[in-house]
Amino acid sequence: MALTPNIRSSQAVTLAAALGTDVRASYAAAFAAVNFPTEFIRASESLVHSAIRKTPDMQVSQAVVMAAVRGAVANPDVRAWTFTLDGHDYYVLRLGDNEAIVYDRYAKQWYDWRSGESGRAWRTNTGLNWDGGEGFAAAYGSGVIVGDDTFGLLWFLDPLLGVDQSTTQEGDDQPFERIVMGQVTARRRDVLPCYEIFITTDSGEPAFSGAAVRLEISDDAGKNFFNAGEIAAEEGNFNQEYSWTSLGQIEAPGRLFRIIDNGAFARIDDMDMADQPGEDG
């Protein structure tokens, strides 16, 4: 059964292959194979087997429940693939489930890409520049198509989107954090004042309302970081400044600066530090 408003059963054996279906069972043995999230599955004194793609709201009383949830399986393999996006050539190494490192030939930098806040590696396990896919660029941002091994989907990469789109039409888009680090070194007994940190970037067009950027600093080689404050992005303010002042003194071996942005801007041009009063950097 599919696309049924609801299924109700009393003292019966019920098999429900549900697509957005509500399942109610009483004194029954029920099996529900749910491809998309239902509002709920409710059972009383029953045996329930649920093979679900996303977790519904399940209310069970005096029942034995077995749930098989669709998702990524453990995969220790190393996968390598390449793509070109926004004028940058990328080389991707997917190292099992927990890490995906990406090399940008233009910037000559390695990056650690992840999906959401789960701590897992970037969930795309393969991709390419699709010949003929440039016709989709106007609608989807590019002709780069990638495969998702967690949800079994194909995605287009959009360099301007700023968020991870939901895997369902009803879900919420998820902002992702972008982290940039820099360092100022100090030698021997040198002491360097840090009057201000100022970053030059685009502004006025955050990825979503409430997007922000914060600065964290470490004076012990990254073992501990101190939150120097967060600045919320103001939509429509194209002259907004992102700066942090009165950050004390830097002693040997130096200070690490970590900028964490979840959609406040699309790029960072540079970061300057004022070590003299009244200096711009």
C-alpha cells in the first residue's frame, strides 16, 4: 500500500509499505516499510518491524520493536576523485568514514571538509564535472555532480549557496562552519601588543538570517582556544566591519588566530593585526 492517508488495525496482521503514511496498530503484528518520514507509528501490545529512511515519531506500548534505519555503512576504503569548480581544481581524498581532505591547486592548500555537525567526513564519495551539465548551472550553481553515500542522492555543487540543502523538501537547510587559521610568531622574550584584528571580506549578503563569525585565539600552540567574541552579519550592510580589539599581548612562541564563520560572508580577502595604537594593520 502506498500514498494512503492512514492505516488502522485492531487484532490483525498488518503489512504497510508506507510513503508518508500514519500507522496505528492495536493487538497486532505489524510491519511498516517507510521510505519517507511519517508523522508517527503508534502500536499497543504488538510486534512492530519498521524499516525506515528517516525516524518517525514512534509511540509504542507493551511491544517488541525492531527498526532498520537506512544510512551509510562502515566503509574503511580510500576514495580519490577530482572536479573543477569556480575556477579551482580540486583533488578529493575520502579517508573512510571520518575524514575527507581536499586539495585546492589554485590556493595550494589542503582542507578538511565535513557534513553538518555529525563529525563525519564529507558525505560525497564520488563526483565529476558532467559533460553537458553546464545547462543546469543557472538553476543549480554548477555542472559538478556528486554522489551521496549516506542518503543515496545526487547533488550539484553551488559555490555561492552557503548552506547544505536538506535531503527532503520538508527539511531545513543546514549551515556549515568554515574555519580559517593564521599565526603570528614571537621569538625569545619578545612581547608584541595586539590592539586589533581586522578581516577584509565581502559583507551585506549572509547565507541566512542570524549568520555570524567569531574569533578564537590560542597562546599555547592550539591546545586551548579563547573565544574573543562573535559578530552577527547584517543583511544589506555592505560596509560592515569585522574587527576585534584589545586582545592583550603576544609572547613566545606566538599566537594562533581561528576564524569560524557559518555563513556571514562568502570569502576572506585578508586578516590584519594592529601592533601599534591607531594603526590599520
